[in-house]
Amino acid sequence: MLQLILLTALLQVTPVETPATSASTATEIEWLTLAEAEALSKKENKPLLIDFYTDWCGWCKKLDASTYKDPEVIALVNKYFYPVKFDAESKEAYTFNGEQFAFRPSGSRGTNEFALKYAARNGRLGYPTTTFMYANGETLAIVPGYQDADNMELLLRFLGEGHFENMDFATFKSQESGANLGD
């Protein structure tokens, strides 16, 4: 009778994943809204990864279908960043770090001012663009264009593990290439 009670009790227990285990075993990136990521980043000082995309962008779709499906990329994004997908042509108004961002029409399309501020490099905006930043607006890196899984893994480790504080990306990439040759 006691064994039956214990077995019944065991069957009724539903395991709960903790954030630490879910990030390492997740099968997809745990995308957040901009507001959710900002709030979490302010609490834990963990950077955001913002994927600026558009619905018509072929390279954005390839990034989603290949790079963001890679198990190592998934694990690194979920471990080191608060990830956000942001439609750069969104007509919705956003507030980030106390600043308002609205849609700015231009020709047959337009761009959300948030994308103009945080994804443009030298006044130019292309898609996809991946921006790594903190909730206070401090930008770590703006990476334009499609990134394959191998290059994205290097970027995620370079920024997520804090290597950017001691060296530039080219040096890090060179060291990682040299380390992999010795394996």
C-alpha cells in the first residue's frame, strides 16, 4: 500500500524546468518582446540581442531557418542574451530606455525609429542586422547582414563571455582558429 501511495505521488509530480536548465536544453531560441528583454536586462545587466528583420527580406528568412536553428547558436543565445526579434518596418510605437520610437513613413514602406537608432551603421540600414546592447542603450556591436552558424557562434562567445573587454574580434577569431587547429 505504501509503495502504491509513493508511486501515485511520483506520477503526480510535474518536473519544472529552471531557467538554467532550459537554456542549455532548449531546442529553439526563447525570443522575448522588447519590453520583456529591457526589463530583464535592467535587473540582471545581461545584454540584449536584437534581430532587426523585415518580412520581405530573404537573408532574414535564411538566418531564421539555418543559423537560429543551430543547436550551439540556440544554447549560446539563450545563455548569454535576452533575444528580441524586431520588425524594422513595424508601425507600432515603442518605448525603450525612456525614449519613444514611432514609425517613420518613407516612400512605399517606412522604418521604425527604433531600428534607425539601433541598427543603422554610418547612416545605412540593411537587413538582417543584429545588434547587441544593454537596456541603458549602450551598444556593444551592430552586425549587418546574414551570419552563418559558425560566425554567429564566435560573435556570441566573443560578446557573451566578455572577450570584447580585452581584445578586438579579429584577434579573438584568430585565437579561436588557432585553438581549433590544435584540437
